[in-house]
Amino acid sequence: MGSLIQRADPHKNRRRLLSRVKKDKWLLLLVLPGLIYFIVFKYLPMWGLLIAFKNYQPFLGFFKSEWVGLDNFRQFIQDPIFLNLMRNTFLLGLYDMIFFFPAPLVLALMLNEIRISGYKRFIQTLIYVPHFISMVIVASISFLLLTTEGGVINELLFKLLGHRFDFLTSEAWFRPMIIGQTIWKEAGWGTIIFLAALAGVDQEQYEASIVDGASRLRQLWHITLPAIRGTIVVLLILRTGNFLDRGFEQVLLMGNALNREVANVFDTYVYTVGITQGAFSYSTAAGLFKAAIGIMLVLLSNYLAKRAGHPGIY
């Protein structure tokens, strides 16, 4: 009974908390910039999401604009363009999960097999560099390589096959081009987490498997992949949160009048309707709808991961 009273003493708990804060003050100070960033740029702007439920008029202001409830969401879902947006965004997200997500893992496994440290660091540097290149530069490089008017790849294909391909204007080539750009730009950077996980694999297991006569492929399948399975699952769950986030800048730069039917996704539509046409409430509702779908995908994937015996992200 005495221990329960002591535990419930608010003054003692407060002193204990202050003591821990004083003890870890430098660690808390390191956290402070990140905390301020999330509060200022992530949480405070969420107040503006209320305009999705209003008929926002700039001259009336935020508080005096008419409250319309879910009318903007109903209008968005009933809009004929909604199904086209959902289809385009979903397919790009699906291709991203199928082709891009495994790419960093495969690269990391290949790098892990390199035994010459200098050569390994050189390769890592080469595949990290595209991450730091602006998407505007990536789009410019793509244009120089793929254009039918003197593009390097098109000229090579013309000499080999006698035919040029309309990569930049074709609807059929738009999605492969977007996924190819994403893999080239981000796959190398994505290997960092996988390489860190691979560094923690117990080397004695490899030594024991060699004694048992296991091949490199057997070691990969029975030792390496099971050891980093938790990391793969966590990254997969986090990736599903961005399933509908297709990168506004990339799609906007690679889209044009000829491939607009497949290039119109949620992000570009929100920009077009909200910024260029001034439909602030309607575009906010569209963006909030996309964010809500992302949250539900994260919750669902985390639930399925836990049901499968993995720890998940929470």
C-alpha cells in the first residue's frame, strides 16, 4: 500500500521527471530542432485543412467563409475526372511497389557481395550521386536522351531498328519512364538502410553454412534475407503510406498535352485546380482525401504485418 501511495505522489513524480530532464538535457537539446521543424511545418499547417470543409473565399477570410461540411468531398468524388485520377495514381503506385521497392534491396545485396572495399565504396558513391540531382535536371537529361529530335537513345534505336520511339509523348511509355527515373535517382540512396541492416547479420552463421556446404545463393535465402526481414517489412509499411504520393514535380515536368490522359494524378490535379484556378477548398478536399487513403493503407499494412508475425511500426 505504501509503495502505491509513493508511486501516486505527484510531487515526487514531478521531481523525478525534472531530474531526468536535467540529466538528459543535451540529448533533449539535440531533439529540439527536429521537434520545432515538425511543429512549425507539419502540425501547425494542419489547421488550414479546415478549409476543405468550407467554401473558402479569400476576401471573407478563414473564419467568415461559409461552412459546407462534406460538400467539397462529394463534389470531388462525383467529378468525372475522379476515376481517371484514381486509376493513374494507383497504377503508378503499384508499379512503384513492384519495380522500385525491390531495387534498393537487390542493389544492397549485390554490394554486400563485393569484397574489395575500395571498389565497393566507389560503386556506392556512383549510385548515391543521382539522389542529389534535382528532378528538373533529371527531366532535362531524359529529354536529351529520349527526344525524337536528336535524342541519343532514339538515334541509337533508329540505327539498330530503323525506327524512332515517341517516349516523351506516348501514353504507353509514360509510366515506365517515370518508374525508370525513380529507380535511377533513388535506388542507390535507398540501399543505405539495407546495407546497415546487412552489417548486423551474424557472420558466424555464414561460416557455419560454409562448413555445411551451402552455396552463396543458399546463404542469401536462408541467412541474409531472414536476418533483414524486419527491416524490409518496416520499410514496406512506410512505403505504402506514400502509395498515392507520386511526386508532383516529376509528373508535372514529364507530362504534356499528348500524354495528359495518363499523367494526370492527384498531386498535379490539386495544383492545377487549387493554384491556377483558385478553387482552394475543393483542392484541399482532394488533397485531404489522398492523405486519408495513405493513412488507411499504413494502418492496414501494419495490421497485416502483425498478423503475419512481424513487429510492425507500432
